[in-house]
Amino acid sequence: MDFGLSADQLLFQQTLRRFLAEQCPMTRVRAIMETETAHDLALWQGLCGLGVPGLIVPAEHGGGGLELLDLALAAEELGYACTPGPFLGHALATICVIEGASEEQRGHWLPTMAEGTSIGTVAWGEAGSQWNPEHWATFYEGGTLSGEKLFVPFANVADVLLVGARNAEGSVRLYRVEREAPGITITPLAVVDMTRKVQHVRFERTPATPLEGPPSGLQRAIDAGCILVAADAFGGSRRCLEMAVSYAKTREQFGQVIGAFQAVKHQLANMACELEPALSLWWYAAHAYDHIRDQCERHAAMVKAHLTDLYDRMTRDATELHGGIGFTWEFDLHLWFRRAIFDRGFLGDAHYHRERAARLAGW
Amino acid sequence: MDLRFRPEYEAFRQEVRAFLTQHWTDEDRASAPPVNPRGMSLGTAIRNDERATRFRLAAIERGYLYRHVPRRYGGSEQPFDPLKLAIIQDEFRKAEAPGELIGQGPSMLVPTLLEHGTEEQKQRFIRDTLLGKIQWCQGYSEPGAGSDLASLRTRADLDGDFFVVNGHKIWTSNADTADWMFALVRTDPDKPKHEGISYLLIDMKSPGITVRPLRQMTGEADFNEVFLDNVRVPVTNLVGKRGQGWTVSRSTLKHERNLIGSALLSERVLDGVRFLAQALELRGRPAIQDPVLRARLVELETKVLASRYHGYRLLTLQARGEDPGIAGLVTKLYGTTLGYDVARLAMDVLSDRGLLAPGETTAPAMGMFLTAYMWSLGILIAGGTANIQRNVIAERGLGLPRDPRAQRDTGQNPKEG
Ligand SMILES: Cc1cc2nc3c(=O)[nH]c(=O)nc-3n(C[C@H](O)[C@H](O)[C@H](O)COP(=O)(O)OP(=O)(O)OC[C@H]3O[C@@H](n4cnc5c(N)ncnc54)[C@H](O)[C@@H]3O)c2cc1C
């Protein structure tokens, strides 16, 4: 009975951190994000070697059989390291299948997703900032999907898309679409966060397979998404604070390190003060996903809103504390600033999730 | 991580509920106002009448309160279990039942005695303090020694088996009603600032003590000036060794930070704000339907939860014997800033009705939210101001350079913190 990470989890986190520091330092991050896809096969295979894509996939389907918290710890590290690539969309697609597919479908699809040879993504958001499934217009009829989905991560890299769409009865369900299927148009976009590129995807009578498991699978995947984004935001925030602290200890002005100025100390102290309790918050939400299910949806909404707002403030303060160098392209801080913008917008903004939390409480 | 509400925990919850139904009846609940209007006030926060004491004794017997305190000193000595703790706090709060007393005695002195007290001191004070039978005040601050506490000048000179204490304490909460004071006094004026201080327990009925109440911005008078004039204190009332008062007080201050930063205070006020927002109309609809207020309510609830789970994390680190590091240092600043934000939200929900003073019978909740609002400023200051907390977080938590002046003044070893 405790509220902390296990020895295995700590070890996994260290291993992943070391791997990313060695295999994907900032020079590599920049090289990868400058490519058209921002997806690097060698890096992805390295992550696959560590079992990252399949962490949460049940063991009988070739995965690690672990929990959302373990996956969120990976998300935290990738956020910390600013890692480019399709992790997030893939993780969510995997969860769609785990939670929303039939046993037979899971047996078919999960093993390649677990080993990362089949990359997935999710196509959820629609025009007008609609991340609420109740308002999705994309529809499924006669075995095909039609409609437009916005901000689909790594759509041009993914092998399969897990799409949320309305069926003939008017209920929103998950559908699996192969990227090579006919009737798909992917529109590339110039995006702020170059480490996690998104595209718009249009479906015109595109052949799709309905997921035949519980209808709750979609909401489960959305909850997981909120928590993984929160963990990413935390990892990035922590990195920004570390960078700002270490800069404050070395940069000298007025004959002393700037970290000796009380204004600077207090700004950093405020950042740390906001950051520390936020860790426990997403830990709890991630834990609730597997173990306290009735609290999960509302917690997921709250952590998405809270951590992404926090990420915004942390990147802002860290940039300010670096002075002119912090405003340059060459200095890496803006890459986290950009990731914060992704985390805030993707899956819906903070206000939307707070309103959801209010409604879930019955207010 | 393992917080599973396994069947045994559900069973535990049912057990707590059954206990509460049996031991804290509607009649008990109705016998005093359910929410203390001075809910934010330190030391007076929680109901402490005969009914409450009877209930607390039963709750300790059952292992629900003071779980970290050994039975021989009046606690319930239970294994560390944050989930059970959470269930207890949750159920007690819902039932509006008396919980653990908070305040200088139970929350600050008791842990200090457990760590540094003699067996005799533990036997003599802990049990009665936990039940509120002995009330304590904290005699640290002086007119010239606030943030820079180590510059305190109240003297204690040894005279046989007694210390003779002379000096002037200020901002001493509840000194007018307290039975005892734990105080920092200077026993060795010639030693460096931090080494000449001792930690003394002083009977407030001793001859030579004069207490003069000070009125706060709230209009009430909870804190006081205390004048000590040749007050004789037996040497057996020294906690820790002579000259070690600074170290001993460290452990008190740590507990004060946790006490003031505890999520419980904000949780209780937030419950009140939510209730208020559902009950009060604001421009033709329940205030809770105002989109801005809703969003703020969720945002603050999120922070209150963060604060609660942060508490679980700290308890876990403690149980594992790991140093919480910076995580332990942010509690007070986080909790008090949050306390202010929560109370301020109440004022916004009240809108113009916030103009009504406490005690005005037509005011929502009898105006208690104003008191909470003002007290939220008091606790930003008490127990080390927000800026002092920031200094501590930056220097001890983040390893930033210490203020050279403070360092020179205090003669502290930078590493020792
Ligand atoms: C409601 C309440 C209850 C209290 N109860 C008790 C009690 O029971 N027992 C007790 O002993 N004391 C008590 N106090 C006193 C409290 O501990 C002191 O008020 C507090 O430590 C600040 O000291 P001061 O008032 O002398 O302010 P000062 O130390 O003079 O501070 C004034 C301002 O200067 C700032 N400041 C000072 N030094 C620094 C620095 N190095 N860096 C940055 N800013 C600085 C402070 O943050 C503050 O904003 C209580 C106070 C209040 C408000």
C-alpha cells in the first residue's frame, strides 16, 4: 500500500531516460523534426526494443501487460527529452483496440501494434474545436466512413487510424481504417510543434472496420489521452525548470550568478511550488484509470486542463529567465514551448475539460 | 503504487461509516454549528467540547485518529496506510465529525516531543494535548525577530534547577487561553546566534507572565503579546539539550509548514464554496451555472486534489524512509496560496453579498466566508511568510545561492540549511 513508483518503474524510467539522452539528444531531435515526417525509424525501433509501444498491451497479445501509469511514465520521459515521433497517437490507437475491440479483433491487431511494426494513430477532432464525440459529424454507413478529421498526429506515417464516427443509429463508435485504403486524403500542415506533426484527414466512403468491443472504449481512450498528455506536459515542465535552474547557477550579471538575485530565486521557487504537487495529480489519475475507474474520467479531464496550463506558464517563465538567448532559434527552449502549445490544443482546450469536469460532478 | 480500493478497503469504509453512524449522531451534529466560522483560524479550527472528546476517545480506540502516535501516549498506533487515512478523513468530513485536532499543540508540539522529548515529557503532555485538554501556544516571534527568528532576545538564565526567563513575545496565537507555551529563548548570549537558543515548555500560569491581546484585521483577538518577567521554569521543561533549541524547533517548523499547508483547510472551505455556489442566485441563476465561476471552481478543486495527493506522496516517502527533498518544502506555499484563492472565490460567488460582515444574520453563511478570506492572509504570514518559503525552496530545494547577508547574520553552514 503506497503512493509511489515501484522499483521496476523507477528502473524503467531511468533506462528510458538514458536511452533518450544517448540516442536522441537535442541535435538528433532537431535533425528529426526538420524531416518531412518527424518520424525516425531507427529511434522508433529503439523505443520498440525497450517495449515502449506495447507497454500496456496485454501479455497474451505480445505486450508488456502493464498499466496506464507505466505508459504515462514513458510519456513523461518523452516529454522531458522532447522526443519527436508517433508515440502518443500510437499509444491511443492501441488503447482504442484494447478497450474497444472484440477479443478476436484484439488477437488480430494487437501483436503488431505491440511490437511497433504497425503504427497507429487516432482521428478524433473535428472542425469548430469539436473534441466532444457527441458533436462529431463523421459517419459510418455501408461499411465506409465519410467526413473530415482534424489534427491527426502522424497520419502520414501511421499504418492504421482509429476513427471516432457516428453510426446509422446515431451512436459514436470507433472504426479502424488502413491508411492505404481508398478515399483517404491527408493534408499536410505547417505546425507549431515540429516534434509531433499533425495532419487533416478526409474520408470519402473509405472502407472501415467497426470495433466490436464495448462502446465505452472510446471514452476510455480519450481519458487515457488526457492523462498521457498531462504526463508529457509534466516531463516538459520539469525539464524547463531544470534548465532554468542550471542557467541561473552559471550565468553572471552584476558580478554574481543571476540565481543569487532574490527575484530570480523566487520566480524559480514559484515554478517548483506549482510543479511538485502536479506530479501527484497525474500519478493519481493514471492510477485511477486502472484501479479507481469511477473517478477516472473526471480526473482525466482535470489533469489535462491543469497540467497543460502549467506547462504553458513553465515554458514562459523558463524562457524569460534565459534572457535573449532564450528567445533564439538555436537555443532549445522554444521546442518545449511549442510542445506546450500542442498539449494545450490537442484533445481540446483547458476550458472545455474544466466544463466537462463540472458537468461530470453534476453541477 | 498501490491505492487499490480492494474489498478490504471497501469493508474498511463501511466499518468507518458504521462507526460514525453509531458514535456521531444527528443530535451530536446538531449540538454545534457544523462549520466553525473560524475554520481557517489556527488553533481554534476544530470543535472541542465534551461530546467531541467522548467521540474522539472512541475514534482513537478504534484506530481512526492519531494513527502515527503510540498508544502509550494516547494515540492509536496504526500502521502507515495512506488509503485508510484518506477514507477516514473523507468519511469524517462527510459526517461532520470531529477529526484530529489541529493547532500548535497536536500538530506541532506533539511531533516535536515524539522526536526530542524525554519519556516524562511525553507521558505528561501528549495524551492531554491530543484531546485538547492542554492548550498550547507557540512563543517564537518577538518584536525584533520575525522572519529572522534566530535574532530573538528573550533570555533564560540558569538559576539552580530553574531557568529565569525575561523577554517579550508577540503575535502569540491563543496565548490568552493557552495552558502552556513552547518557546524559543536565548540561554547562551555569548554563543553564535543559532547555538545559544533553547526550547522551553512554559506554564502560562507561572508568576511573571502578562498576556495582552492584540486585535487582528478580522476584528477578533486570537493573537497576543506576552511579557515574561522573571518567570521561573524548571530545567526539566527543556526539550532537547541546552543550546539545541534551533534544531529542535526545526522539527516544529517543518510540522507547522505541513499543518498550514495541509489540504484539509482548503478542502473544507472549498466544500463550503461549492455549496454556496449551488445555493446562491447570481443574476437569475444559481451561481454555479456561471461559466467563469464553474471553471474556477474546477481549477481550484484540481489544486486541492493535487495538494491531497501530494500529501500521500510525502507520507509514502516518509514511510519508505526517503528524503522528500523539495517536495516537502513546497507544502506551505502551495497550501496557503491555494487557501487564499479558494476563499477569494467564495467572495466572488457572494458578489455584493460579500459586503455583509460576519454575524450579520441576513448574510449567507452568517458572513463566515469573509473571516475565511481574511484568515487566508494571516496564514500566508504565520509560520514563515510566503517570501521566506520561497527563499527556503530556492536555497534548500533548488540549491541556489544563499543570501550572503542572511548567511553572515545567521552564521549558518550553507549545507545544513
Ligand atoms: C495570524 C498570525 C498568527 C501568528 N501566530 C504566531 C504564533 O502563534 N507564534 C509565533 O511565534 N508567531 C506567530 N506569528 C508571527 C509570524 O510567525 C511572523 O509574523 C512572521 O514570521 C513574519 O515576521 P514579522 O511579522 O516580523 O515580519 P517581517 O519578518 O518583518 O517581514 C515583513 C515582510 O518582509 C518580508 N521579508 C522579511 N525577510 C525577508 C527576506 N529575507 N527575503 C524576502 N522577504 C523578506 C516578509 O516576507 C514580509 O513580507 C503569527 C502571525 C500571524 C499573521
